[in-house]
Amino acid sequence: MTQPRADAVVIGAGAGGLCAAARLVHAGLRTIVVDDKDRIGGRASTEEIDGFKVNIGAIAIEFGGVFEETFHTVGAPLNIRAPEPASSFFIDGKLVDVGRGGWSLLLGQLTKQAARILEKFADARSGNLPDGRQSTEDWLKAYTSNATVHAIFRNLCAAIFACNANELPARAFLTYFTGKGAFKRFGFCPEGTIGVWNALASVIRRNGDIWLETPAVQIHSTNYRVEGVTIRRGGREIRIETDLVISNAGPKATLALGGEAAFPATYVQQVQRDLRPAANIVINIASREPLVGHPGIITFGKTRRLCNMANLTATCPELAPPGWHLYVAYAVPVPALGDFNSDADVALAFEDLREQFANFGQAKILSIRVMRDDWPAQRSCAGYDLPRETGIEGLWCVGDAVKQYGNGGTQACAETAKLVTDAILASRPRLPQPNRA
């Protein structure tokens, strides 16, 4: 049998993999995406439960930045509806909308030290940042001891980075909230998050393919140059010849697929030493009665594990059967970057939900997903990212373990795809664009 050949193979149909594949196809490269799951989207996909479109992980898509630019570049529609207002805080049973007043409005209501904290945010915007060793919690302790302020910062770290304030470098926190999008503008997809991935998949199939339920078995290389990928498809192992492989499976899985001996020792040491997978708990909730009226995402004050919750059907009623409300709540265990007791942390999250919402008892729990270990919320926490280069020519990583410093979410994954594909295409002769007619 003749071995198939592709210009590029992308391992993993998650956010980074699909964004990278769409960019390569748009540039004229024949690209094959393989994934061991039965649906695209990876840790940001969607499943149907009892007539509800339930998101597995990420639910909010940020406007602006590289993610939206990716869709415009490759010619894919981005069907996103923005809630209004988008973000509020839920503190002591009251909603605080900071859409107009921002940090100064929120902190000014809680602590006399608000001016000092805001001054440090201004310093960060001008480039005066901590050195990366100090945690967000310790950084904040220097300016306030207010318990509610500390709780809010913890829950912001948990919501964005899937970790606790004592685990996240203050430099990463401040970089995100002063230099990145910081989720000021975002929306939900009325088809579930998988809807945005379906749009990218349509682009990829113009000059490539997506093979689901097709795990990668081995990445082949010789003398630090990639030569192909063996996949398992239809009960058979097939080797695809290619000199370009992009892995969206994370550095740990990439190392296993290629074999440690094939990589430079320094890269193997980096993966083993520096990778910090971050965990969270995703609870999808259906309710006949509204739990909260806010149409976007609320971040909580003092809680045990709960950090935020999104009201999906206020903006996208198609996600639930008529007469139902659909919410997704996120909680982060303690610790989030180490071992924890899943059952105990889930129980604490439910204590929070019952405490925050007096009518929570009538709600229906659609799913509880603990994202950890080899299926984490973030493959490596912000501040602990690995390089996108692997030491093997033609083998790259994309995704949330190799993101730019201080970034997070699907936006960060899309950014890694752009950085990698830009580097690849800059080193290759310009290819003729495929005929779109």
C-alpha cells in the first residue's frame, strides 16, 4: 500500500490545532487533522444532554485579538452573540456591574487601599511588573488585607487561569489584566462552542481533512527532523509522510509520541520540570426558575471553590429546551496545580452554589466534569509555559501549554497557532492560493 502524504499533519482538533490547520489550508498547504475523540473542539467542545447543548470546557469567545482575526483571515463566519452587560461581580448577594467604572468602581466600594492597588495596575501598564517569582496573593497582601478583595482576586485567577491566587505569578496576572484583552468583550455561540469550531472545520476541508476517532500513535523523526506520523484509523495503522507536524496534544503527549530519545535532552528536561497542568470543575445546570438575572458572566466574592458562572440562555435561548434556563458554573480546587480530592472539592462547590442562590434546590444538574491531569483546564498554568519549538525541525506545539506570557483561554490558543504558522510560512516559498470558486 502506498503511504499517504500531506503537507502538514495537525494532532488534536482543539482550539490551537483547528486555528493552525485553518491558517495552513488558507495558505495552500494540504493539511490533515487527526483527533482521538468523536467530535472536534477538544477541551472546548459541546455535547447534548437531555436536549441541552452543554459545553465541555470553554464557553466564552473573546472579541478582538487573534481569535477573531483568525476567522476573518481564513474566511470563516464567527457566530457569536455578546451579552449586555457582559461581566458583573456577585458579592454578598448583590450584583455589581463594573462595565463603566472598572476596577476603580469595584475596589473603591470595598477597601480604602483601592488607590494603592490601582496605582500598581498603572505601573504594570507602563511595564513595571513583578519579577515572576511573587504570587498574586502575596503581591496583593502588600496593599490590602481586605478578605473580599482577596476573594475576588482569587476567583479572577480561577476563572481565567484555572488556578488559585497563591499559585499564579503576579507578573502573569498583571500582564493579562493590563496588556491583554482581559475578557472585556466576549460572546457565546448559539450552537454551543462547537459551532465556532465547525466553521473552522469547513475551511480546513477545502484543502484538507479532519479524521476523528483517529489517534496519533507515533511521531517519526530522524536526526532531529520530523518525517511523518503513524495514526490508527479504521482498525489499521497508517503512516502519513510529512515534513511538518503541529501538535495540539500538549508537550507531554508530544514527547511520548515522538519518544524521549528523539528530542534534545534540554527539551525533555523542560517538559518534565516546568509543565504545570491546571485543574477546574465545570458544572452545567438547568433550571426552570432563573438563578440570576445577569445575562453574561458573574464572578463571585467570598466562596470556598466556586469562582464564576455564566447565564447562557439569556443570550442564546437555543441552547436549552423551551422554558428552561442553562447555566455553567466553574470552580477551582485547592490546590489547582497539584493533587486534590475531587469529591471533596466538588462538594464544596455545591455548598457555594446553595449558599449563593436560595432557589438552587430546584435546579437540575446536567453534568459535572473535573478537568485535571491529562485532560486539564489548562495544559500549563500561565507563567509556566513551554516553548512552541520542540528541538525537532518541523515539529511544533500549539495550545495552552505554549502560550505567550500572561495570556489565557481560546484567545491564547489562537495566538499560538498564528505565531507557529507565521514562522512556518515565512520559511517556505509562497504557495499559489487554492481556487475558491
